[in-house]
Amino acid sequence: MMVWSFKLNKKILAFALILIAAIIVVVLIATGGRTEAPEQTSSRNNAVADEADLVNFIKQFGWEIEDAPAETIAIYIPKNFDTVLERYNTIQKNQGYDLTKYRGEKATRYTYVITNYPGVTDKVVINVIVHNGEVIGGDVCCKALGGFMHGFSPERTEASTLAEVSLPTDIESALTEPTVVPEEVVGPSD
């Protein structure tokens, strides 16, 4: 059996630690210190105290919308996510949100009709999910045959082919028709 040994040189150790620290600093500078999901939520104002705040939130993505929401409904984020909700939450994670943090919670979904979606003649809506005065997720979608769903951003890079499984309809039923609503979840509306 062969045994290797070495003597720890303090100068080499100090140099290695400085080199590691320098690499970490370079990486942080290059990434801007980002630790969030791909699309940054920190630069957005997710606080929604009233309808004007909600409209401003939507307009920061360049969307023009009808004056009043087409729908405002209370929803429940299920405690257990099925395949459809997991896929929907992937869209949320791609834009810096995560609905798993709100499992079993009551929220409000505001739906506005987008009037300036490029290249689409069918009705396109933006859904914004609000919990305790803060945006926690949402999507832009077209429910027409062959429709689409993606995050808030107008770039359709994350546009989903999930329409093949009727995601917009499935999401609505999954969020609005809970089988059992725990009593502690039911409370004052948001």
C-alpha cells in the first residue's frame, strides 16, 4: 500500500481562497446577483391594493386591456397538484412565481381582455392571480381552437403546447371547483 502525504503551505491556501472568492465575485457581477427564476419578479411591483394597481401591473408588460375585468372570481389553490396544475405551475416558475407556496389558500383571479395581442384575431385574455394584495401568478391565453398559454411577457418563447390538453379549461375547473374546501381557508375575500 502506498501512502501520499503533503504539507499545507499557507501561501498556497491563501492564494486558493482568494482565487475562489474572486471567481464568486465575477459570477455574481456577471449574473447581476440574480437568484430568482428566469424572468425577474423583483423588478416588478407585485403589490395590488386596488384595480388601478392591477391595471398598472398588466400594462408594464405592454398589454392594452379593456377598461373593466371580464371576470373576477375567488379561486382555491389545491393542496395537491395534478399533472395539469404542475404544467401550469411550470409556466409560473418560468416567470418567477411558484403556486406551490400557496397550496390550500384562497386567492382571486382577475381576467382582462387584451386588445393589442399581435397577430391573433380571437379573444386573448390575461389572468392575474392575487393573494393578500400581491400578484402570485397568472397567464396570457387564447381559448380558441389551437389556442395558447404563456406567462405575462409578450414574448411567446415560453408559449405552451399544453393547449393540446385543454389547459385553460382544466386550470379553471381545477382552481374554481375544489372538492373540499378546508374551513380555515374560507375567509374574507382578497
